[in-house]
Amino acid sequence: MEFGPYLMLAMLEGAVLAAVLALMASGLSLTFGVMRVVNVAHGEFYMLGAVMAWFVAHLVGGGAAIAFIAAAVIAPLAVGAMAAAADMTILKRIDYDPERTIVATIGLLYVIQQVTLMTYGADARPVEPPFNSRIALPWFEWGEEGLALYYPWGLSTTSYKLFVIAAAAVLILAVRLFMTRTKAGLIMRATQLDSEMATAFGIPVERVYAAVFGIGAGLAALAGVLIVPVQQAHYLMGGDALLLSFIVVIIGGLGSMAGTIVAAILIGMSDGIISVFFSPTLAKILATLLVALVLVFRPQGLFGSRPR
Amino acid sequence: MLRIEGLTAGYGAATVLRDLTLSAAPGRITCLMGRNGAGKTTTLKAIMGLVRPQAGRIQLDDTVISDLSPHRVPAQGIGYVPQGRRLFGELSVAQNLRVGLMTRGSGAEVQEEVLDLFPRLRERMGQRADTLSGGEQQMLATARALCLRPRLLLLDEPTEGLQPSMIEAIRQVILTLRDRGAAVLLVEQRIDAVLAMADHVHLIENGRNLEDFDAAQLTRAPDRLRRHLGV
Ligand SMILES: Nc1ncnc2c1ncn2[C@@H]1O[C@H](COP(=O)(O)OP(=O)(O)O)[C@@H](O)[C@H]1O
Ligand SMILES: [Mg+2]
């Protein structure tokens, strides 16, 4: 394949990763933004979304589309409820102390991982995509009759991958509208800005925290459901996803939604392109290097505001 | 009627208030005075449930509010205008008011009533709170508290750093609220302002009651207050 079509293929793969990453990292960013805690178990909620999608798809049966829709509804709700319960039983008890929350969520990470290993097993299992037609993509060249379109061999994507990109974009927009246009979103933002004043105006801050922790986990689970038809569900898949989410959230600026989205696109696209042209390892090395540079020269992230 | 009896409270291991007793009656302005660090802000926070009592109790009419969860205290009808305003800076004026309206499920008519007291805010409803001038921010902080139709209004140095015209506007609103029958508990440092408005003054030192002045005793208050506050 020539360079142009090859680059386009790489960018499409990158866009799928960027979309899933943006969704997952926005959950992490929301949790940090409102609660000021770092959730180390975030990657496991992503893994649980994928694994539950497999369970639900197998229990429901009856066609790939129905099974997938059931998984996309049930898995995020179940994971969100589980996370909210963990918040109320664990994080509330340690008073959302930032350091102790890191330790507690590391514990949660291992519990979730081991329980998944014991019940789901060590195999990677696929979930069938609801639809998966191959779409050949055109490329152009300058011929004797000017610009001509043609379909290079190997330049194609699937309808499902395009759907993942669109679905992630719609979901992120929905989260944004929820935060800016609804009463629940107003309550969460007031809590984020000044939790003491929120309490002084009757907002039950601890319940808000449980809801935010649940929503953050639910977004990670949704990302897991979206990726599993492309990538298969495996009990260790949360690790890489967590690392990439942290990279994105740090580069974008902790707690900044817009920064998180931009950084996810940056990291996702460059990861896709570098992986295709060079190697996935180089992509991770460069991403980690970028984080180090951001931490040194702009610790608040590209879009974060300076700590006051 | 607000009654604080034998209140001991503080932050973690540090005790700030010691056996403090004070009250605020409906239709009256009660002023709380004391030097910097005397515990005035801590007293208001304790009323709101934001600082937990180690001993003593806080009662509003028949309800022991010191037994309630902190987020249930404001719904008793307690509006809090904190020191330094503490607005939700990234939210609009309208959204700040909405937080106040939600506290007791007040409707749009309450917001209209409140905005009638602060016409300047009406023109700024869509603006971010942190872009308002200092005086407008104080108006918004007061308006936000009025949105829950408080029977007890707590104000912590509401005129700190404001221009005289703004101070007068805030004063007029406080007097209006008193005339409508609310109990007003005001932390204020300017002695002349206190003497012009107060029905009752509690002077505290190191978190303890030092002296009380009721309406009849206010005439001898200026000298005592000046000497104690050192102005
Ligand atoms: N969040 C806090 N944690 C610990 N100590 C505090 C805190 N806030 C205030 N204090 C202390 O409590 C005392 C009373 O403070 P405060 O109530 O703010 O006084 P005032 O409002 O009368 O100036 C001071 O000694 C202050 O240092
Ligand atoms: Mg004070």
C-alpha cells in the first residue's frame, strides 16, 4: 500500500482508540474533578464492562444486535451500581482522603481482577458486533485526467468501528449536556466547586460523591462494552487502559473535561499511527515521555488551571 | 428563635468555641462581635452543621439542629452568607440562585421576590459569578441565601471591602428582612454600623462569651466595644 492510504488506515485505527479512550478518561476526569480523588480501579471498571458484556451477550442470546444492546444497557448500570456501593462502603469510610483513596482503590483493583479470574477465567473471549460490514474506502490519485478516485486494496474499515467513534462522540456530548443543562448536573458542579457551600445549601455531598463515582465507573464500563467486539474481553485488559487514561487525564489537565477529550484524541491518534508505522511499544514510550514533559513544563496539564 | 447553649466546638483536636451561649430572636438583628480569630465564623459554621459540636446544643424553635445531618440544616430555613462570599464562581448568577432555590424547593416567584431586592442582578443573570464586581458578588451571596426564604439569616462580615453605596444597599436588605420577621445574626466589625442596626450585641473572646448588650444597654456599648476591639 502507498503511504497516503496507509496513513489513513492508521488514523482510523487511532480514531477508534481515541474514541474509547476519551469516553473512559472522561469518567476518570469526572471523578477526580468532583471528588478530588484518583480512582486506581478505573481500568477494572472498563474490564468489567467488557467481561459483563460477554456474560450478558451469552445469557441473552437471540441475535448479535439484541445481545449487544442488552450488554450496552446492563453492563454499565451494573458496574455503576457496584462502584457506587464501593464508594459508600469504602471511600466514605476513609472520608475521601486522597492518599487513602489511592490505596483503597488499588485494593479494589486486585479484588475485582481476582474475582473475575475466578469466575470468568483467564481466556480472552469475543463478543460479536451487532453489525460488521466491511467498508472499502476510496483514495485519490492524480492521473492524466486529473483527480481520480480508486479503492486501494486493503484500505477498509468496518461499520462497527465507525459506530464506535460516533457512539463515543454522542455519549461524551450527552455527559456534557447532563453536566451543564440538568439539575443533577448543577448539583454535581456546585459540589465540585465548593463542597462545604454545597452542604450549606442542602446538597447531600456524600450521595453526590456516590453518584459521581458510579457514573465515572459506568462510563469506563461503556467504553469496555464498545471495545469488546473489536478487542475481546480479558481479565487483565484494565491495566493498559488505566495507564492510557492517566496519561490522557494528566496531559489534558486533571478535572478538565475539554482537556481530557483533546488529549484522548492526541494520544489515541498518535498511538494508532505510530503503532502502524513503527511499533506499539514506541507509541507507549512516546506517550509516557510526553507525560513526563507535561509534568515538568506544565504540571497543571494543557487545559488545566493552575492550582490555587 | 435561635438558641445556642454551652457550645464547645472546633476543628479536629483544636477547640475554638468554649461553652458559648447566645441567641437570636425573630424580627431582631443580633450582632456577633469579637477580634479576629475570636471564633465568629466558627460559630456560624457550627450553626450550619459544618463544624461538629463537642458539647452543647443548637436549637431553632423546637428543632435541635445540632442533631441533624449538615445537609438537612439549611432546609430548616437557615440562609448562610459566608465570609468571603464563597459563590460558585464558574456558575452563572442564575445557577447560583438556583442552588439556593433548590434548598427548600422554592419556586420562580421566590426568585422574583429576591431579585426585586437586588435589581442589579437581574441584568447579570447569564454572567459567570466570578466576573461580577465585589459588591455584586456580595449581593449575589445574599440573594442566594434569601432564595430559601430563611427564618434565620446568618451574615458573616457582609460589608467587608465594599464601597459605601454597596454597604448601604446591603444594610437596607438586612433591615427589610428584619421587618419581615426573620431572625438576623450578623457578624460585623464596624462599631458604628452595629450600633445603628443592632437590637442585641454578643461580644466574644477566644471562643467564650465576654459581654452581652441588649437594646437598653447599647448606649454604654460604644466605649466597651471600642476598648475591646481596639479601634
Ligand atoms: N479550618 C480550620 N481549621 C483549623 N483551625 C481553624 C480553621 N478555621 C479557623 N480556625 C481557627 O479557629 C479560630 C477562630 O477562627 P474564626 O472562627 O475564623 O474567627 P473569626 O471569624 O472570629 O475571625 C482561629 O484561631 C483560627 O485560626
Ligand atoms: Mg471570620
